[in-house]
Amino acid sequence: MKVLVCISNVPDTTTKVTFTENNTKFNTQGVQFIINPYDELALTKALELTEKVGGTVTAINVGLADAEPSIRKALAIGAHDAVRVNAEPVDAFFVASEIANYAKSESFDLILTGRESIDYNGGLVAGLLAEMLNMPSVNVVTAIDVNGDIVSLERDIDGGREKLECKLPLVASAQKELTEPRIPNMRGIMAARTKPLKVVEASSAQANSQTLNFELPAAKGACKLISVEEAGTLIQLLHTEAKVI
Amino acid sequence: MNQAQDFQRSSKSDLYQHHDYYLMDELLTDEHKLIRNTVRDFVKKEISPIIEDAAQRAMFPHYLINGMAEVGCFGPQLPAEYGCGGLDYISYGLIMQELERCDSGIRSTASVQGSLVMYPIYKFGSEEQKRKYLPKLASGEMMGCFGLTEPDHGSNPAGMTTHYKDAGDGKNIILNGAKMWISNSPFADVAVVWAKNEAGIIKGVIVDRGMPGFTTPETHGKWSLRASATGELVFTDVLVPKENILPGVEGLKGPLTCLNSARYGISWGAIGAALDCYDTALRYAKERKQFGRPIAGFQLQQKKLAEMITEIAKAQMLTWRLGVLMNEGRATPAQISMAKRNNVAMACQIARDARQMLGGMGITGEYSIMRHMMNLESVVTYEGTHDIHLLITGMDVTGENAFT
């Protein structure tokens, strides 16, 4: 089975977010980048599946050279090879187009992404990619298993769980419960030195959206504590002060 | 040997964030950072949740050995052909830093294995000894300890009385004596022991557990390095095959070469302990309010924090440079000694200041600081005391020996 895992390079979860260029660009100064945590789950699941049924896992990233530490980490975790499409990942449409463009010539059986990237939280790439490649897609999955060319999947839905079956090829996006992320071992880190990381130039895809500006959320107000004896006051404050009821 | 379920996992997550005031990360390669972050992730996931319980109950968590070996904690600086990491000295240092960021005792276990057991076998052992021991020590299948210090010979190892003589059977030697304050001794499968031969020359001998007359009583009641096992090595007419003698070295140079490697690791480790204390104190100071505002806004707390990060930044720079010199094979024992002394003293001071900042909370096991503070009392003592290291620098700059 040939699996493609899409890797986003995102700011570490503890990053203090600031903007530059008139609030139109995220300020990357001093920011640590990591593999998008949902993508890391997708990668780990891909490895678990290929360890079970055989096959290869390719990691793909649309990004500039500064994303390579994250790609190297994907190789250290266990991906067999990696591809970087050399372009700034401007929006989901562009990223999906570039990945689709590469995937077309490689006939992957399964394409996994994270449910969303933790920086822009678009959650669009999996669906776009499936459409572009004319494959079915299942979003936000919590379990995947492969038997021959049949994939069984599970996903959480309102008030319950949905179980599905689907034929390969397929695009699926990973939810938190899919698996536990894998910490690379020393052998993996050493092996990653020599695993192939292919850099391909971007196709002529164009972004179809543009960021006008970013705003930080308003600072959190002070927390008011109300004693149990005066619970009635809470209703009054929610009504008159917070104006939410 | 205990298991994961023997330890209580803390529900509190390890919030540590790295501090890099002088952008030292720019001096590291991507691989250095990958290795450091890998060990940090491993520590946060596997060690941090149980370390307080392990220390409070004075139990070394044996079950972590496999995981530590997997992420490359044992002999990462030795060649891959013997099953080791094949990494450079900065990688080795970063691994030690991340382990000690959690606990000096856990770092000690790795230091002893990599620098004091594997390193002498690699450096002074025969090819057979290397093939026999190194791959198993790197994988954690075998654990080792190092016997130099004796009850009556600490700072003066040359005075050791542990000795061996020829057994007269053409095959063995007979080893007698005792070693003290030996990390890993209670569970080690193998001990690299320094002993005098009949001519009074110090030689290294590999002693395997199970050899009749060899015992390893555990040292109890420590108030430091409680998550690491310490003990004695007692040899009563132990028959050891001659092929267990390390052929490549004689004299004090043998153990001192090993100590250089270990002290180098400690200089990085101490930065880890200091970083954890600083990180904890900084976060606490921003959250803890007195007189209606965070204590981070008070001058005396800021003085402590400012001094801490200054000392950490200086130590990081010194130690990175030492790593480069180690990689180039140019670091002198006196330079390594200076880094060990400076960084451990720095960490001791930061642990104390940080503990004060946390007030009563700094006394409890809820926070890591007091554990670091107690651990560092051992670190400032072992592998050359702070005072002995001052004499090493003193002799290096004056040319005068003030030891004896």
C-alpha cells in the first residue's frame, strides 16, 4: 500500500502570536515550528497501517526550505521518503492543488492529512484534495483499518459514532483519538539523514484567497467569583453586565 | 525490577518551556534540535509524570531503561558500528541537558552508562570486549556501573587500596577491595572497576554480576538523587578472567579520561536543572499574587530572575563552545573542569533562589525545585568536588600544584 501523508509546518502550541506588515503577516521571529500535531497522528497511523499490511509512507509538505526540520522529523519518525513542494503555502486551495499535482503521477492508495492545521484551522485541504483527485474523502476520523482494498473508518458524530467502509483509494483526515504520536528513536534520527527528501518546484496553481488582516482576540477580562449563597447574582450579572442572557 | 504500574503518575502536566536568551539555537544544527526535542518529548511523556513518586519513594524506575536506550541516552557519542549513536558531543550534551532538566538522578544513570562504562570499554577495551559489551550497553539490555571512589579515597583516587593479584592458574586474577558511592551499582550487570595490580599500577577490570565474592549492597537514606540507585561494590577474592582487564590503559589516566567525558555531560546537565528551576520560578512569579499583583512585578523577585537567566545564558555559551572544542578533540581537562564547576555551582544557586521565590510551595513535591536543589548537592560533590575543580583551574593557570 502506498500512503501519502500531508505535513504542515506550524508554530509550536506555546507560541506568543504577533503580526507584522500592517497585521497581514504572522511574525515568525523567534518562533519554533513543529509538525502540525494532527498531521503527526496521520503519519503515525500511516506507519502503523503499513507495518501491518506492508507498503511505503511518503510525507509531503508544501513549504519553503525552512520547513525541512519538520520534514526531517517525519522521516525520523519513520516515513520512507519525503517531498517538499518548494513554495510558500499561501492558502488551502493552493496547498491542495500542489499536493494533488504531485499525487496524480504517483497513484497513492491512501492519502492522510490532519483534520486541520493548528495555525489557520482551515480544515479544507483533505476535502479539496479528494475533489481534485476524484477520490472519496472521510473527515475527522478516529479509527482506520485496512483489509485488502477495503478501509473501515470511524468518526465521532453528534451524540454518537459513525462506522463506515470505503474502497481505496481514499483521502482521510485525522482526529485526535486516531492514535498516539510516536517519538522518534535514535535509529530513526540517524536513518533520516540518508532518506530521500525530494524538492519539486511548484506548479502554476494560484491561491484563490488573500489575507486582509489579522486581529488578536480581545484580552480576557478579570474573573469574578460569586459565592454559592449568592448564586442569584450570577443570573443578574449575566443579564446586565455580560449581556449574554 | 519495577514496572510502570508501580509508580503513581502525576496528573499535572510538565509545562516546561525552553529558554534561549542569546539565541543559541542558531548555533545548533537541525539534527541537534531534533535530538534535543525528541529527548524532551520523551522526558515529558515518560519520566516527568513519575519522577516525583520515584524520588519520594527512593526507587529507580528500571522500566524506563528501554525507552531511554531507544531515544539514544546510552553512549550516543560512541560509534554506530558498536550499536551506539554515532553522534557528536553537542548532541550528547543536549541529551544530558534534557534528562537533567527532569532529574539529576536519571541523568546520572545515563552518564554512568555512557561515559563511565561504555566509554572506557570503547577507549581502552580490546576488540572482543567492545563487541561483547557495547551493543548490549547501548540497547539497555545490560546496565553498568563504575568503581573508582573508595570509603577512604574520594578526592585522592590514587590512594586506592582495591587490588588484584594473579590467581596462578594462568587464566584469572583475584580481586579484593571495596568501592563506595557507586551510581547504578545495585542493579548493574557489569562494573568497570579500577584496581591496582601487583606492581601497584592502576588498571581497569570488567567485573560481571554473578562472579562469586562480588556483592553490591545498596546505599539507603540518601536525601539526594533519590530516583537513582546508589550502592557499594564489594570484592572478596573475586576470580576475574584475565581477558576482562582493559588492555589499553594503565595508571590514573584511565579513570580520569572517563571522568572528563562524564564531567562534560554534567556541565550540560546542570544547565538543564537550572533551566527547569528558572522556568518554574518564572511561571510561578507571573501567576502568584501578593499585595494585589503578581510577585513577578516586585524588584527583589526580578533581581533573582534576572540573575538566573544571565547565569544560564553565560553557561549555555561556555558549554556550547566547550562542545565545539570536544568535537574538534581540542578541549583540555581543565576546560571541562571549569565548565563542570561553574555550571553546577550556578545551578545550585538558581535552585536555591527559585525555591525561595516559591515560598512554602517550593518545599513540596508539587514543584520540582527542591528535588533539583537536593540532587545538585550530589552533583556538586561527585566527579570532582567543587573545591577540587577550583584547584584544577588554579594549577592550570599558576603551574603550581596545591592538591597535596
